[in-house]
Amino acid sequence: MLHPETLEAYRRMTPSERLRLTLEMTTANTPYLFLGTPEQVDRKFELLRRQNDERNRNMLEGLARTRIPT
């Protein structure tokens, strides 16, 4: 969990500032995804896939709850 002051700093950023920060962090950390044995790299990417699937599932469930019945 992020510190409340850090969250507030992110909230004050413009969308372009947040995107720039995201791209900088992605560029800086991407090489580390490929460090390790092939099995370790496979496990890292499998974990990322599971986390992304869970995030997508949660977003879809949230959207489904907001639908207005017709």
C-alpha cells in the first residue's frame, strides 16, 4: 500500500505526468523481467498474466454491477 502523501502527489499530477512516470518506470524495470533461468522468466510472466486476468475480472464485475436494468 502506498503512503497517503504519495497517493496525494499522484492525484495532483496531470494525466501526462502520470503517463510519463509510468513509462519511465516500465523502461527502467523491463530488463529485470528477463533475468534468471528460462523457468524463472516463465514464472514471472505467468504471475503477470494471472494478476492481469484477476484485475480484468474485477473491472468487468464492477462494470456489471453498475449497469442499469432495462
